[in-house]
Amino acid sequence: MSDSVHPAEKLEEQARRRQKSKNVQPLKALMPFILQYPWRVFGAFVSLVLAAASTLTLPVAVRYVIDNGFSGTDAAAVDIYFKAMMAVAVVIGIASASRFYFVSWLGERVTSDLRLAVYTHITKLSPSFFEVTKTGEVLSRLTADTTLIKTVVGSSASIALRNIFMFIGAAVMLSITSLSLSSLAVLILPMIIVPMILFGRMVRRLSRASQDRIADTSAMASETIQSIQVVQAFTHEEEDRRKFSEIVENSFATAKMRVMARSLLTALAFTLVFAGVVGILWLGAQKVVMGDMTSGTLGQFIIYAILCSTAIAALSEVWGDIQLAAGATERLVEILEVEPQIKAPQNPVNMPARVNGHVDFKDVTFHYPTRPQIAALDGFSFSVSPGETVALVGPSGAGKSTVFQLLMRFY
């Protein structure tokens, strides 16, 4: 009386496939929740672009100050340059504050909607799902995983987008400032990006494993607390404590590996990025000495190079968070994709005002999902006519409760 493939078995198969995933495609599942608030998304995007564009204008002002302002011939020009820089700073401050408000609002709202969607779907799943799926794991997905998603939607995603804009804008301005030096930077770039991608994949795999270990601790604690009387009756506290200690230590070991990988990723990113910047600036200084470039132009190039390198470094910082959220989104989507085994008919028919019910079991055999080898009912038959009262009598485990659960369409 059950499907050939149980929803929980599908969940396990999805988990096996998930371990092979190396991208952030699962985050696309969040788009329907985010796009419910288009004006907030638009406000966040405009604020983000405005802040990035304003920041990219500052190096130009610095170049004019160095080339024209320090000669001492035109003090009024110096005032204009610095006033313009102050105005740009005010715009950056306002745009950054607006961006923070919009993305934080979106993070809180999307997380709330996602929690409600998952909770609503969970309450519609068949009881058989919860027999083979630990309650603690479901709770971990509903709480811990949604918190990770809030961090990304409300912070990391906007930081990543801002730094992508900054990187693209700074790269374009580097080309305009000095094509020869920027061409050299393009040659160095693959040496920086490829190691970061490889380490990023490792971080995502470890992040996902860390979340699974956290779910294991929640599942173990939930199972023990729900059966605390049985645990104490059989003096099983020490054994459960030992098992929980092993799970906690496994969780810590996985988290330690994740932290180490994140640390190596950060160190690698900063080292490669700034080593490349120093090498390029060294050549730029030679151009200034030979008269091929002004000091202001070199200053402008330096600032754009710093903006470009810090953008890459910041992306490496938040990339781990984004990958972690991708794993959390996978876990939530897996639950949302589980179909209830018992569904209401698509075209339900209203019952008549007066119902003369007749219950008839004919040679019913039933196995619980957690005990597929043991028949709770085997060739069971009985009939109850309208108005008739029937008492089911038998020892514990004979199937009395099973009959009522089948009558309630729980299976």
C-alpha cells in the first residue's frame, strides 16, 4: 500500500547526487521568493550601481589633483577637486546606506517566506515520511539552513554583486588609463583566479558536509529528548552521551577542515592578488621615470588596481558563504520536492447531507516503511455496517492502531 520509491529514499538519492555538485545553481530556487518584491530588488540594484559608479570616479579626481593641484599655480582648482571628492563621498555614503537597507530587508523577508513555504509543505507530507526521516534533521533544515540563506540574500550576495561591478568597472578604467599595464594584468589574472576556483570547490564540499554533521547532532538530540523516559528507564544515558559525543566531534572535525580551507583560500587570494599588483606597479614606476606616464596617471592606475584587487579578494571571502548557502538551498529544495504519498483528489465531490458509511477491509496486507520485512496486517478482513459498533481486541502489536491509521488515510 505504498509507492515503489519512498519519498525519503528519493531524499537520500538527492543527497548522493548533491555531493557531486560543484556549482551554485541551487540558488536559482530562491529567485521566485526574491522576485515577489521587485521594487525592493530594483532599489537595491540602483543603490549598488550608484555606489560602485561613484567609487570609480574618485581615482580620476585624484589624478587631476596630483597632476594639476600640487603645482601650486591654481589654488582654486585644488578646491574644486576636493569639493568634488567630498560630494562623491556623500553620494557613496547615501547609496551604501540604501543598499544595506534594501538587501537586509530582502534577506529577512525572503527567509521568512521560505520558512513558511517549507513549514507548510512539511505539514502536508504523509506520516510515512516522518517515520524514515529524523525530526531533528527536518528542524535543522527549517532553522539552520534558512539562517544561512538569510546571510547570503541579506549580505553576501550584495557584497558579491558590488565587487563584481567594481572589478569590471576598475578593469575597464585600467585599460583606459594604461593599456600596456592593464594587458599585463590580464595575463596575470588566470594565475590568480584558477587556484581560487579550485579551493572554492573544496570549501563548498566541506561546507555542505559541515551542515550535514550539524543536522546529525540535531537529529540525535531530538530523538533522545523525545524518548527521554525510555532512555532513563533503561539507564541508557551514558551510551547516548557517548554516541552524541562522537557525532559532535565529527561535526567539529568537519568544521575545522572547512575553516582551514577557508583560511587557505583567503590567504591565497590576498597573496596572489597583491603580489600581482606590486609587480605591475613596479613597471608603472619605471614608466614614470622614463616620462612615458605622469605621476597622476600612475596614481590613478594604482587606485584602480587596488579597487580591482580588493574586489577579487572580497569575492573570495564571500564565495565560501555563497557556496554554503547553495548547499543549504539544496537541502530545503529537496524537502519541497518531496511529494505527499496521500493526496486529495483533483476534483473532489461533496459528500451528501446524510452519509451511511460502510467500512470494508478485504484481505489487506500492510507494511510500515520502517519495517518493510514485518507485516503489520497480513490478509486482514472485516466489515462494519452502518450503525454497527465493532471492538478490535488483541495484544500489543496486533495491528489495532494500524487499522485506524489506514482508515484515516495516513498511509
